[in-house]
Amino acid sequence: MLSIPELIKKKRDGQTLNDDDIRAFINAVTSATIQDSQTGAMLMAIWQKGMVATETQSLTREMMLSGDVMSWPKEWAGIVVDKHSTGGVGDKVSLVLAPALAACGYKVPMISGRGLAHTGGTLDKLESIPGFNVYLTATQVMETLSSVGCCIVGQTESLVPADRILYALRDATSTVDSLPLITGSIISKKGAESLNALVLDVKFGHAALYKDLASAKELAHSLMTAGNGLGICTGAVLTRMDVPIGRRVGNSLEVMESLEALKGRGPPDLMELVTTQGGMLMMMSGKVSSQSEGSKLISEAVTGGAALSKFQAMMKAQGVANEVAQSLCAAHADYHRILRKAEHQMELKTQTEGTVRDINGMVLAEVLHKLGAGRTKAGEPINHSVGAELLVSLGQNVKKGVPWLCVHYERPALSSDQINQLQNALTVGAPRNDTHSHTLVAELLLPQ
Ligand code: URA
């Protein structure tokens, strides 16, 4: 068996790792017999040299097998489903879709992640709710799925521990945007969930990990090959990720927007993503014959309040006090009574008049990251109250001097450089009278 330095050298020199090599590396990561510097070096070698399909498949399988692989009662056959996104800005789809699917009779054992690079993480968002526990035992997951139908949890010592370790180190070593590492990370978690069907939201654009449609498509194919290779019926949707999704970015602000969406007041772009992915899953799992039929059922589960009841029950099952869950789900909740508001807010004003042509999600995310919404070191605490509210939307005609962004911040305070960066994130062009319709979904990829 090769030693760890020999394994690193093999990959660094562009050779193909075999199953034994990959197993040895993942075992060393999980058992902590490898130094972080060696793991970082291997991640960088994989980032630089890439992996062939057999290596990616082996990496995915070994990461999945680094912990428990869940098993479900026979009567759940065909109804255990999930979605996963490759990462976006303001991407809160999971918070709305998981309970909507549960309301439609599915079981959703979602294993999610934390913020990665500039993108937000579902676990960080949920932890802005006081008491929310993302670390459930296998028994608690089973109980929650039986009683509620959905749960959202993190990787633990027993659930894909290899991803928990590699995910944090990738963030700290600039090795996030690697096709085999993203594939291994996402599909190992979904494999451990023993799913019947999975839909992947593969993002492209200036605020996505991959900037153009062609490379996102390549990632979608890698993810679908790995998912279908583990026996999960896996489809993908390619979606634009340029402008933040919805009107709010930042952990607790996104929880508020998700709750608003669950009360039937969601922004159209967020709801487009929720209903498209939900509709695809319902079609892929054979419950409906077309995606649009499934989308309609998901939409009804949201507007009729069934999804909100599931979210409330999920919060309670995951440690949130009854009164807190109830207050957050009240029709006209005073969210800041429960979700901490940042000490300071600053409104930025438009500098010209015209039509809003672009709001650069990447710039917004990078500034918020520096203000404390994201991490630069594995395990670092984040400030859940840091974030921003968009006060204008794409295609809107605006006058000069109207507020377009409200930044929520604490320490560090916003520097003048950061204010300039944010101002430059807004593009206002010549006025237009036509209303600009902005659809995020570029293409659906169905399993063969
Ligand atoms: N989501 C994950 O879980 N892993 C990645 O690598 C990217 C997005």
C-alpha cells in the first residue's frame, strides 16, 4: 500500500488513483491519521489534475462508506427523495422544498452543508433559529421522518464524516470548485441517504462555482453519472446564478424569506426554483406523469399552508421550542423578536436613474462574507445576522437616489471600499418600458 506522501505524489504527477489508493486516502481522513497539510495537498493535487470517471465514482463511494448508510422501512420504497444545489447566493430552496415535499407525502432525509467559499449553507441558515439542532442521531432521523416527513441535518462522526472533514478543508484551501470534489461531496451525502430519486440544482453564472453553461453541464453529467451509479434515479436542472435568489441574502434574513415563502408570499424566482425541482422529483418518482403536474402540487402545498405546518413540525423535532416555532410560523410574525437583528443597517442609494439590469450576486456575497456572514477558516463562528436586503429587482425602473440595498452589519463595519464595491454591483441602464421577465431555469436533464 502506498504511503500518504506517495499517494499525493501519484496524483500530483497526474496518474490515476485506483480504488485501493482512494480507500486508503479516505480511511486516513476519517480516522484522522493524516495531517491537515497532507489532506490539503491531496485536495490541491485533485483540483489541479482532476479525476477520470472511475476515480470520481470510487471517491464518491468511499466517502459515502466513511459512515453509516441509512436504511428505510419497506413501505417507504419509492418515496425517499431529496434535492441538492451546487451552491448559490440567497439560495434558500431547501428550506421551502423539503417541507413542501413532506406535505406531498414524501420522506426527505436531507443531509446538507455549511457555507462553502462565497456560497451560503443550509445548515448555517437553520442554525440562526434559536435551538435548531442539525446533528441528529440515526434514530432521531428515523423518528423525524416517520412523524414529520423531512429533516435537514449535517454530516457527523457517523454520517459521511469524510465529507465533513474535506468540506471544511476545501473551503480553507481554495479547492472548492473541483468537479470530482463537488461530485464526491454531494453524491456521497445523497448515497448515505439511500434515496430513490434526487434532483440536482446545478448553477452557472458569475455567482456560481462554475461560470458558464458548458462547464455546469459537465458538472451535471458527472453528478448524474455518480448518482445513477449508486442506484439513485438522478436528474438535474441547470439554473442561472447571477443575481441573488429572492430579496434577502445572509443566514437569518434568508430564514425570514423562507418563512414568508412558506406563507405564500415567496418571491417569483425562489418559487420558480422550488416548483421546478419539486415537479421534477414528483415526475421522476412516478407520482405524476408530467413535471408541470408535480410543480402544481408543490405550489399548492405551499400556498395552502401544508408545507409551513411541516416546517413548524420539523423545527420542533429538531430542538426548537414550541413557542419559538409557533411564533415564527404565525401569519404576521415579528421575526426579529426571535431571529437576532444586526446592530447596524445602512441603505445604499442608486446613483443614476434607469432600469435595473444587474445586481452582481458574487460581489454582494464576497462583501457579506468579509463582514462575517461566511468563514475563512474551518470551524470558525459566523455572524448569522449579517446580510443584505435587496430593495429593487431586475427590470425595475428606478429614480436616482432611491434606496436599493439595505446592508445589515456589526463588526467589522463596512469600509468605504466595500461600499464602493457594493455600489458597483448594481447596474442601472437606459430606462425601458417593457417589463423584463427573468427565468432562471435554462435546461432540465432527466435520467435516461
Ligand atoms: N454542496 C456540497 O455539498 N458540496 C459541494 O462541494 C458543493 C455544494
